[in-house]
Amino acid sequence: MDSAENRNNLENFWHYAYNDFVMKGRAERVLGMEISMKVVLEQLTKIFPPRNKKTGTEVIAVNQFSMEIPDGKLIGLLGPSGCGKSTVLNLLCGLQKPTSGKIYFGDDEVTGLPAESRGVGMVFQNYALYPHLTVKQNIIFPLQNLKGEHRPTREEMDAKAKEVAEMVQIDALMDRKPSELSGGQQQRVAIARALVKMPRILLMDEPLSNLDARLRLQTREEIKRIQNETGITTIFVTHDQEEAMSISDMILVMKEGVLHQAGKPQEVYDNPKNLFVATFLGTPPINVFAGEIKAGCLYIGDENVMETPGVTDREVYVGVRPEGFVLDARGAFSCKLKGVEVMGRDISVISTHDNSLNPTVRSIISAENAVDTAREEVRFTLKPHKVYLFQKDTEERIYLD
């Protein structure tokens, strides 16, 4: 750590974070055995006072957040920077107190409980390892803080450290210092330290953000494997939607402190409730156009691109997923062709449109299609199930009959 003060703060966190259900003999699981522990948030709100009391305004970091998180699942909490993700995590682990609302772990309300009574394991973004301790010493550090009859014997600590180290595949590194480890190895040490306490809930704050792209891919697969093996309800914060969608059983999408949508990753991707969710999820991002409903048909510009049964005449936003385009010389929708990117089995057609809210329109089609790059125009037929309509004022989804 950078200073004695930071070190003391971290020591205090790990001391308090070792949960009372273990200390009081209320442990319901050991490593490798599942525990049923759902998390329920009821109208959870966190308001921070203004920095300048005279001219500043309050900051609503979390606003009326309600959600039931199933037990034993891996949950991805995602959204843009500053949306309140980390604040939710801090409220769950007890590092911050909510302004209003309630938190339940299982049937127990933990809203007013201090961190030491919650049974939470926490993995920080920067790993928070002690540089002067070995891997083994870092892992058993939370156990050493226990007092009296609740303190494990040296043999029990060694056995627990060995068990979790094998689980995260760092058992051959036990005598090394953090400076001798790669970023991915340090992250595994941090996970092992959280698991050694047999937590009821495992919380992870941007656990992969400090890793390079290849290591992120490998480590996120490891996180999924570890969560499957332990069965611990795990909530991890990320702003990387691809990361969250790839390993989560459920994703929670936030913006400006508000939970916008929750569900299985593919279901949320396929059925976004509003324009924000639609634009936040997907790589490449969804294409958005200004459109209009007239006489039961959708117009983008002057072109009638598809029927819209049951939708009254109005101006709308139109979202079309990149995979929602079918190359068709007689298609109803035309764009100005700018280029083609070959991506192996797929082709990305780059074009523009006067009604597009994006600088460019990206269309993903099969590489079996031949795009005539000599032409200035490219035409498509749109797949109806990949086209989404949104109200222009509220940006909420409009559903077709």
C-alpha cells in the first residue's frame, strides 16, 4: 500500500468483513458446497450532500433501486461511468449507509448492520494486496484477524489457503510476493483472499479493468468457473457490456442511479425496454435513425422500410441491430456506401444515411455476400425482429402488435 494510513484502513476492512455468521457458528456452507442466499434491494436510495453547501446540489447516486437477485447466480451490474454501480456495491458490503430503502440477504435484513455482520467478500479494482506479504500470507490475512475461540489454528488456516489457492490455480505461487506476479495472478490472489472467508455474498468492483485484453478474456472465464464451483451469489461491477454479457447469468443495466432493465443477457439484448439499454448493449452498437409511422408503415426518410401494425402515426426513433440488415439489390432501405470491412466469416458494410443519429451505419452480413464497392448506394431489407421503435419524447420502447 502507499501509506500506513491506507494499510490500516485495509486491515480494518478485512477484519470487519470477516462475517459474524462464521464467527457465531452460523456458517451454512463450506467451500465447494452451495449456499442459498438471494439478495433483495427495496427502494434503495443513496444521496450525497453537495460539496459546496451554499451553491452545490445533492447528488443522487442511487435512486429507488429495487431488485431481487437470485441465489447462487453471477450477476453483472453494468452501466456508464458515474451511473451508481460502485455505490450499490458499497451499500451491499456496508461501506456506505443508504439514505433510504432496505437490503436483505436471504430473509435477514442487513440494512443497518456493519460490514462485520454481513458475511461479504470483496474484490477491489486495484487488488489491494499487501506488497510485503507472500501470496499465502495475503490469502490468510482475513483469518488472522479473528480473535479468541473463533480464530482458526495455523493448520486450519494453511488448509483453507491451500484449498482456495488450488481453486483459483495459484497454489504454485504461494511463496511469491505480489511484485513477482502478473496482473492476472494478482487478481486471483485477491479472489482467493475473498473466498477464504467463506462469504455469503461475493462482490467484485471492476475486477478486470486493470488487465490487458487477452488477460481479461482469460480471467473472466476463470471468474465464471470459480463462481460455478462455489455456488456463491456473486455481483460484479463493470462498464464493459461485452464482459458482463459473456459470463453473467443476469445483467442489471443502470444509468444515473436508476435501474433501467434486468434479465438474462440475451433477453435484454433482444428486448431492450428503452433506447438507452438498446444503445448501451451491443458491439458494434445499434444503428439509430429518426423515423416516422404513417398509415401502419415505418418510414426512414422517404422509404417505406416495413409494416408496423397497431402503431399510431407519430415520429419515432428506430433502432436496427447491425445483424438486422439483409443485402438485397431490391431492398426498401438504401444507404450511401462508404466501405467494406472483411472480418472472416462476416462482412461489415460501412455506410451513411441522412436520418442516422450515428456518424456511420454498420451492417453485419455474411461473407458469402458480394458487395459491389464500385456503387455509391447499397440496399437492404430489414429483419423485423431486429428493428426496435422508441417514443421520441420518453425514448421508451414501442411494441408492435
